[in-house]
Amino acid sequence: MLSIRRKKVKPMRLKDVTIIDDGRLKKAITAAALGNAMEWFDFGVYGYVAAVLGKVFFPDASPGIQIIAALGTFSVPFIIRPLGGMFFGVLGDKYGRQKILAMTIILMTLSTFCIGLIPSYASIGFWAPVLLLIAKMVQGFSVGGEYTGASIFVAEYSPDRKRGFLGSWLDFGSLVGFVCGAGVVVLLTTILGQEKFNDWGWRIPFFMALPLGLIGLYLRHALEETPAFQKHVDSLEQGSKQGLSEGPSVPFKEVAQKHWRNLISCIGIVITTNVAYYMLLTYVPSYLTHNLHYSEDRGVLIIVVIMLAMLFVQPIMGLLSDKFGRRPFIIIGSVAMVILSIPSFMLITHHSVVALFFGLFIQAVILNCLIGVMAATLPALFPTEVRYSALASTYNISILVAGVTPTLTAWLVEETGNLYMPAWYLMVVGAIGVVTGFTLRETANKPLYGDTPAASSLEEAKELLQEHHDGIEQRIEDIDERIEELKKKRRNLVDQHPEITQ
């Protein structure tokens, strides 16, 4: 029986282990993180100037409605993101990750830059908010393929044992984008004064997207395709030469039937993480200004300090997840959302700067637990041939729920007058994260779904190969032990019931 089992196991050889070039890896992470930073630079700026944009584009509304309208313009493009995700996802699985990432950063750059060019409502009336909405929708379409493509790009370039640490730098880029966006707003407000900033200074951060985007495009254009996707292409070409199918695109219905459990896990992780993200980094700045009556400078400055602390924590979370796994951090972060959201908002609404800082710090640590592992977890849920399309579609459909967080929370607070409404919102979403964390399959220190192992050196490749062989031997031993147990039970059954024959 043992020999039969061994024949069924295809032995892995050293050449099957992908050894990642360190120089190419660093370029890949830098290019992916820079594009992500640009995406969140805009989101950060938009969150911090929402009150100003409300006055510029919706001047006839009350202050509360202005905030809701400005944040609503932020949320509406999330409806477009699933379309962008499906469009770029299919192209990414067909033509490669690198080409699509170059395309998305061009669209992101131009749409963000154009926001700074839009005249005010006082100049062109109704067309001002319409043009703002169009620019945000183009952003939403491009962003639909951006984050998922960047996370896949980094994951497919990363060695198995370092995927958590290296993937965490992608959301490090997100936080850098937020910090830079907030920092630019504070700096411009300080230099120009609130009146000039409200008049025309708010346009400058959006103009800054152009040089940042050009740098990102240059870096991405110079990159080579990921090793995992290149292997996939090579296998298709080899199959074509042998007269086999070239592997047409897989319908999403078939992906859903085969990978439904991982699709549900992806939805849970995306909703939990991004609701926490948008609550803290997009809604809270306007919440501090409009609802708690902090000056814009003070509220933004506190958030910037919190985000700087998050920058240092982010890679540590990724590094620890390589050692302890991704699931513990998702579970801890989600449980903390359920238990600590009310206490944290009690501190935030205490009208003390020290209490406010610690309340925001609690939310920041919770967020770090989640975003520290997300970029490494999601790409590992799907095989190479459908990874981009499956992840982009699921991610962007799920983020519809998260995208309405700033608008819905602002409306709930406005309607109820309850300043703890954001905490209740987080608690409900945290429960989703808890269930997801306990049902998720661990992906740390394992090859990406369906891929061969990836190592950072020849020595590590040999270790992974040995671990693979040891794992096979252990499974064979387990099977043989199970067979012997079944044989023993059969003999006992026959002894107890002699009438049972062969």
C-alpha cells in the first residue's frame, strides 16, 4: 500500500522552487506601494478637505448637509469600483499584472489632477458637482484594479516565509499617502490661512498627484512580470505546443462554485478592514471638526500623529504574522472592534486632547492588526489563473459596504444626534470579522494557492524542498496508520460476528 501511495505523489525538485531576486523584489514593492500611496493620498486629502469641498461645490446647503454631500461624492464612486475590478481583473489574468498596474496609475493620476481644475459652484453652477462626481467615478474605476493588482503583484514576488512582512509595506504606502495628504493640508492651511485655503489653496494637493503619478508610472513601466504569472504563461505556452487548451478565462460563476469558501472569507476581511479604515481616516477628521467642534488644524494634527505611530507598527504586524499566522491578527483586531469601540469613542468625545489621542490610538491599533495582514492574506486565497479577476471582483463588490461608511455614519449621527453611532457601526462590522477570522484557512508560510514554493535564497529553497518532502512522508505515514486502524477494526468486527464473510 505504501508503494502505491508513493507512486501517486509527484516529487518536487529544487528547480520547481522559485528563488526571488532581491533587487527585483525591492523594485516591485516600491512601485506597488507608491501607486497605493497616491491612491490614498487623494482619499486622505478628500477626507480632510471635505468641509471645504462642501462649501465650494454645495454652497446652498446647510453645514451638516454639505458634509454629507461631500462625503457622498466620496462614496458614490465605490459603485463603479466593481466594474473596474471586473474589467481590470480579467485583463490582469490574461495579459499580466505589470501592464494593468501601469494602466491604473495613469487613470488615477489624471482623474485626481482634474479635481483641482474643476471650477466652483459659484462659477459654473450645477456642472461643478457633476464634474466632481465624474472625476471621482473615473478614480473609482481605476482604483477597482489598483489595490488588488498591487497586492497580487507583491504577493507573487514575495518569498513564502516573508510574504506577511513584505505585503505590509503595501498598506504602509497607504498610510504614507494619508499622512502626506493630511500634512499637505495642514501645511497649506498654516501658510495660506484658512480663508485663502478655502478659496483656492485646496486645489494644490490635487495638482500634486501629477508628478507623483509620473514617478509611479516610470517605476511600474520598468518592472518585469511576476514569477508566478510568468510560470503560468510558460505552462500555457507549453500546453499549446502539445496541442492542449490554452486556458480561456474562467467565468466568475465557475470560480464562485469552486472557491466559494475563500470568496466569503475575502468578503469578510475586506468589509471589516475597510470599514475600520474609512471610519478612522476619512470620517473621523470631519467628525472632529463638525460634531466635536475641534479646529480643523488641531483635529488633523492629532490624526497625523496617530498615523505616524501606525507607520511604525504596520511592518511589525506583517513580520509577526509570518511567525504566528494571519488568522490570530484578524481575530484579535475584530474582537477588539467589538469590545473596545464604545470605550474608545467615550475617550474621543471626552473633550480632552489627551483622552482624544488615546481613543484614536485604540482605533489605530485595531486597524493595524487588520491591514497588517490583509495584503498577504487575500492573494493567497485564489489560484494564479483566476487570482486577479476573482480577487478584484470580490474585493470591490465587498468594498461597496465599506465605501458608504463615511456618508452613512455622518447621516446616522446627524439624524440621531448620538455621537456614539460610529462605535455601534464598528461593533456590528467587528462581529463579521470575528466569524471570518475563525473560519479562515491559515495561509502563512505556505505557497500561494496552486503555486510552487518561493524562496529568497538557494539555502531557503533547499529547506522548503525538505519541508515539502517531509510533509509528504508524514502524510503517507498518516494514511498508512489509518489503513492499519481500519484493518484492525475490520478484524475485530469479523471476530465478533463470524457470520460476516469476505
